[in-house]
Amino acid sequence: MRGAVAAGNGVPEPWRTAVQRLRRGSATQERVACRACAPDRRAVGPVSDFSDPAAETAVLAAALAQKQVVPAVVALESSVFTVPTLRLVHDAIKQLASGSDPLDHATVARRASQGAVSREQATAVDRSVMDLIGKGDDYAVSFYLDRLTSLHTARQAHATVQRLGQMVNESLRLDDPTVLEQGVARAVEDLQALGVGHEPTEADRPMSLNELLDKKFEHRWLIPDLLEVTDRLVITGFEGTGKSYLVAQLVMCIAAGLHPFLGVPVADHAQVLVIDAENSERQTARRYRHIRDIIEKQCAKVGSAVPDWGEKVRFVIRPEGIALNESRVIRSIERAIAATQPQFVAMGPLYRLHRLDTRDEQAAKELTDAIDRLRVKYQFAVVAEAHVAHGQAGAQRALRPTGSSLFLRWPEFGYGLRPALGQEKEEHPSRVELAPWRGGREDRMWPRTLQHSITMPWGNGDPDYYQEAKRRGYV
């Protein structure tokens, strides 16, 4: 045996122990020791998990649509981009940003095509740039920049771990601990380098007030004056008050482009996805068949086209619950969202979307962070159904959702259904109050009262609401 491990050289203790055992132990002991320290490939996961072409595309689209983000995009290393055609586009943007030529789609396409290695790749590059036209002006680019940087770091760390694993095997094959020592030393150096910060540049400066006020913001309505793309809404209610039917009504009306409380056409047909973690397929089918028939009659009444239900409304039904805190499950849900590209997602109930007790703040934060990551990445509004706590004797029952107080702060809007005056003893009240349990972050047009209706399962029961809708031109 040759070589020595210097004390204090930064080599992690488990690896130093493994080397010492290699020197003095039997071959079997040596292999057991090193195997215990070797990286678990199953935990690391395949390299394909460490790329996000959609985020790469979003960053480039934003650079061509929002000139103020160009410095941040230019500052990215080319290796951040895993798609070869997108890497060429990024290189072209970097070149044009430092020159006098215009930074527009046509010029970028021409410059990027010059770096292509074949005619086919040049065509693919040109098509990629043209696909960016009209996109990126409203992207939350900081999210995508952070994601690409994190994935780039993950790929580098993964490569380091793989290289170290090869050195471990080589050390065992040659029965030479110095190979292991060299591999560990290089791995420590490489991993430390990944954590080294960079000197701040102009691109690191936060947005100025003038830049903020110069931006032009327009509402991206799913339902005008009611629900906007990327909004978060949580609906609660007492047992039997019909909150599940209200959520289903929102789903079907948004898909059909109808106002959910007025029954009039107000928008185009939209793609929706239902993620149900409580009801069976049989229960879900009963509810949605009933609402589908009502919506189709209403479409005929107001002269609006019936949507292609087979395309516009999709379901993920898991009555056993959905653990969004587990990587395998969240990947499955993300694939469903990526394949569907919904504008509206209904999910819940909240407490069945996490394996742990969502009364715990950390568990609740893991859940809302997972939902928010998907919501921001795929740009959809989300409505989540939640239960309320059982009432105490002599006290009015609260409408806030069960679980962590984080659920009170998380959504833009939170509404609860409770029986209207005179309906308190009804098992399934025909009239309910739609009461806010948190202040909305913007003023929206929600009715204060709902009632059973022949037009919709839940129709407007608030006379002031109808007058306001008439004033705004909806009826």
C-alpha cells in the first residue's frame, strides 16, 4: 500500500476512514468500507432530470422581449443551456449585446444560424428563434434564471459525484488508496468551487422605480373581473354546503368561457386540469356529468359554442391522496401539467396533497412551494379546496382552512361557504353566504350570496351583484 492522507487537508472524515481501512484491513473489509462511502446513484438520479428546456426557452424569449433583462441573460454561461440550438441562440444574443447590430429576432436568428454545424441545425435554430416571437414580455424571468443556474450547478455536482465513483472503483481495482485520495481531493475542490460567489455586476442591481413604472401591465383574465391567470384561490365550506360543486362549476364554466355566476359568455374556451386527491372516479363522474349537461343547456341558451370536453377538461384522480412532497409524485404531476398546458387547475383538498400533517408550518410550506413552482412555471390559476375545523360548542364556526396558518396567507383570495340565514339546520342548504376569510389582494367581483339555480348549480343570489354586472356590461 502506498500514499498517505494528510491531516486537515479538507478530505471528509468518512473518506479518510475508508482509506485507512484500505491500508490495514482485508480485501473484504476494504470493499465494504468504500461501498458505504460511495455515492448512491439511485439518490442522484439520471442526468436528464437536471435540464429544463422550457425554462431555457423562456429566458431567451424574455431577453428578446424585455431589454432590461438582457444583461442578466448575457451573464449566463453557455453551458447553462443544454439544448444545442438554444445554446447557439444564447451565444448570438451575447455577441449582439456587445455590438452595434440590432438585437431582434431576425438578427439573432441569422447570427445563431452561422454557428450551426449543419444545414438541418441552422434550420432548427431559425425555427427556434421564430417561435419566440410574441413571447416573453410578461415572463417572471428571475424565476427561470434561478432555475437554470440551479440546474447547471446540479449537473456539475452530478458530474463530480460520477467522477468520484469511478475513482473509488479504480482504487479498489488497483488496490491503490492514493487513487482514492486524489479523487476525493479533486471532488472536494470541485464542490467547493461550486459554492464560490461572483463579484456583483450591473446585472445584479435591483430594478429601479422608473423601470417598474415604465412597465405596461394588462390583466390576463380567465373570467373578467373575477379570476386572472396565476391567481391562487382557496375555497372552504361546512360539510354539505356544496364547495365541491362550486369548484366543479368553476372548472366547467372556465372551460366553456362562461361566467360562473351569470351564465353569459365572457371568454374563450380554456384548458383546465382537475387534480382530485379525495373522490373516486365514480363520484367525480357523477358530479361532472350533471354539470356538463347544465353547461351545455346554458351554452345553447346564450348561443355559445360547447367546448370539446374531451380535450379541454382533463383529470388526475387519486382518492388515496397525492404526496406533492415526494419527488416521484411531483414529477408525475408535472408531466401531466406539461402535457396538458392548463390555464386553470383545480386541486385538493389541501390536507390530502401532502403525506405529513399540514398543521405543521414546514409541511404546509413544502406543499405551497411545490404548487407555486408549477403555477409560475406553467402560468396557470389554481383553486384549491380545503376543509374547515369543527365548531366548538357556543362558538360560531370559522371558515378558515384547517392546517397551518400559512394557508391563510398563501392565496390571493379565500372564500368560504356557510348556510345563509334560516338555512343553518339544512343538511344541504339551497342558499349560502360566500364569505371572505381573508382580505383579497385586489378588488374582484365575487357575489356575497349563492343559491341553487336552474341556470347553474350555484347561481348568484345577491341582487347588488346583478346590478353591478349590468353596470359593467356583462348582462
